[in-house]
Amino acid sequence: MKIVAVKILREFWTLHPDAEQHLKAWVDEAKRATWTQPADIKAQYRNASILKNRRVVFNIKSNDYRLVVAVAYRFDAVYIKFIGTHAQYDAINAENIELE
């Protein structure tokens, strides 16, 4: 998969160094993945939450952080929509959040 806006993740782990290795691992795994449907993601990440609007929520660092992406299955692309703490995640609507 192609990951759009990896820079957002880099900026985040600069502020939250404890998330760096976990996010780098997710990036490596996602780049090697071939997700053609939500079930493919669930097979790889049991704890991922599949939402409306092609959104998926990943738990990062044992659920300390949440990563929301939109997956364009036809284009093999993943768009970063949100990365934040669990508390920050609780304050957003993951189904329609967009990067600012």
C-alpha cells in the first residue's frame, strides 16, 4: 500500500518519542500489505476498528495512541487522517475527521 502523509506520523513521533518505533513498524507493515477489503486488515490487525467511509482505526503502542486512516482499496493507498492520544481520539469523529 502507498501511505499518503507519512510526514504527519514523523511529526507526531518527534513530539511523542515513545510512539516512534510503533509507528515505524506500522508504516513498514502497511507498505508491504495488499489490502483489498476490510477483512484483509482485520486478518492482519485483530484490534483494528473498521468504520464507515473506508475509515480504519489502529491502536498504536498498546492503545496509548490512535491512528485513523482512510483506505482506497482500488488504488492501494492509505491516507492518514488523524494520529493522537487516546484522549484526543475520544474528542473527534473518526468517520469524518480530516487533516488540517
